[in-house]
Amino acid sequence: MANILDFGAIPDGSTLNTIAIQKAIDTTAAQGGGQVVIPAGTFVTGTLRLKDNIDLHLEPGSILLASKNLDDYNKLEEYPQNWGSQREQWRGAHLIIAIGRKNVSITGRGVIDGSGDFFYEPPFENPPLRHNYAWSWGLRVSRDKEMLRPGQLLVFCECQNILVSGISIRNSPCWCCYLIGCQDAVIEKLFIRNPRDAANTDGIDIDCCQNVMVSNCNIDTGDDAITLRGHERVLGKPSPCENVTITNCVLGCSVCAFRIGVGSGTIRNVAISNIAIRRAARGFLVQSAYSPNTGVDIYDINVSNIRFDHTACPVKIQSGYPDTTATIHDISFDGLYGNCYANIAVIGQELTHPHDIWFTNCRFHVVKPPVCLAEQKDYPSHFLAISRAERIHAQNIRFEQDEDAKPFWN
């Protein structure tokens, strides 16, 4: 076990400790691995690079505070799978990265703070009206339009045997925990809090990974809570996103509690159960394409025992762009319950029709929307909208609507 204080780290909330913490990691790795301890106190740091057999352990009362100086972060070219987004105004700079590593973990009861309040625009006094329910509290992006802001806070790229357990993540400048091309991962007991209006602050993003278990997480954030992706940024042969279980979580978000899609690969064999959604613009968004491309094939997804509150659309399934050829099929929803204020939609395109979608044992209570949309036409006209879809099955479905919700339908 290595304590970072023994390597010169100073917990004063202002001293940059990147060199000291990295030295503790490197020394422990050179000895075959072990635990690197972050004790109580606030330790400012730039990018840290995990090694094989390293457990970065945050003790209660500890805070890893992300540097506000972008020069303290990794460069875009550090590894070939790295990327950034000029459109979304974040760069390929991260706080903790593990690239091609085995047996890596981040554990404990401490806090990782991404210093997002420094990198984002100031909050809106009066958020503008939107044409859909996403970001109804407003949408803030980077304060600095040239340098932008850091990207994903924790990145595991093409790693094996990963554990992220018990830590709190707050104030992230982008996605909180990003896994791409990884195998055999456990993500559990995370407590994530980000501002409701902070763009791209996803909780957990799982991209082209196999054998992933997510459980007992409490997430409230300004973008998506949990996403499954098939982006194929991994090196070598195509890598499907498959064999994923997500259970026993409480989720709040400004966009999607679950976003399933993105890319041109495959997402399959997924089980999601026992979820309480506290707020969301969409409970489940299953979409094969977000830009003009073939899209990602999505199938064999099973969802059960979901409780909604303060949610607009419980479920939205759509093919995406007109040239999308990827398929969406064999998706089941069993036991969806709670309040919503928009609709369920299953929408295909000319080239591809979602098919074999099941809704069973569901009860929906439509309430008055808590926010107003920009125009009347933005409100849904039917609770269940189906277009260019085939074999949509419904059994034991109950729908009721408050009187004061009716004026908000066309």
C-alpha cells in the first residue's frame, strides 16, 4: 500500500499534486501492483495514468480536485482512440485514464470533483423555451470557446477486469465514467451529482464493451444518466457492446435516463431492471443513428420493473436518419409504472422498421407538464405513436390522464 503523502502530495486544495500521485502509482506498479491511497484532504491534480494491478483508493474525506489549467491534462494524441468534440465544446483531455490496462480499479468513499463550475458558462437567469423537454432548465456549454473544456473525467480504454466502486463524482466537465472497448467490468455504488443544465455530463457511458455489470448507483446529472454505445473507436476487429446488466439504480437526468444507440456497430444482450427514474426528458431512448450513417444494430434488450416520476417520454424508439440501415428489434419492456407528461413513440424510416417490440404489464399516469414548450405543435398528439414499425405487442397496459394534462395535447 502506498500513501500519496509519502510521495510529497499536499492536501491544501491549491498545490498541484500530479507528479506526486503519479509517482505513487508508478512505484506501486513497478512492485507488481497494489493500493494507492488518497487520504483525507483536497488534492489538486491534472491527468493521472493508471497502470496494471493498481487500485486507486479514495479514503473518506478525500477529494481529488481537477486542475483548472488545461495544460495539466493529457494531449489529444496521447492514445489513438482519444477524441474530442468541437461541436459540443469539449476536448480529449481527461482526469484519470487507463489505456490497455488489466486489473485496474478506483474504489473508496472519497470524492472526485471535475471543477466543472470553472469550465462552464454561468447559469441562466431565465432559461429559454425549448422545442422538446430536454434541458428544460437551460443548457450551458464551455465558458472558453477556443480552449473549450476537458472531456470525460474517468476513461478506461480497451482494459480488462475493471472495478469502479463506492466513490462520489461531482461537478464533471463532461461524461463522468467512460468505458470503451473494455471487458469484464463492475461499476457499483457510484454517487454522481452534476448541475442540471451542464451539457454532456453523462453519468456512465459503456461503448463497445463486453461483460459489464452496473448496480446500486445514484445518479443525478445534466445530460444522460447511462448510455450504451456501439461507436467502434476501438482498434482492431469490430467490438460489439454486449452482455451488459444494469440494476438497482436511482437516476435523474435532463435528457435520457437510458440512451441506447450511437455509432455503427452492435448493441445486444442487455438486461436492465429495478430502476427508479426521478426525472428525465426520456426514460429510454433507443435510436440507431444520430448522424447520416448506417447506424448501430440494437437487439435482444430486456427491460423490467421501472418506476418513473417527473418523466416526459417513458420510451422512444426510432431508427434515426433516412439512410439508416441498422435494425432495432426484439426489445421488451415489462413492468413500467409511474407518472409521465409526454408519450411513447416507435418510429421507423423508409429503409428500416423497428420490429418485435413488447410492452407488457405497464401502467402510465399522464400529468400536466411541469415546463412549457416553445410552440403548441411541439406537444405530442397521441400517447402511443407508431409509424413504420412492425409487430408491436401490448398486453395488460393501463393508461390514465389527469384533467389538467389534456390541454397540452394537440
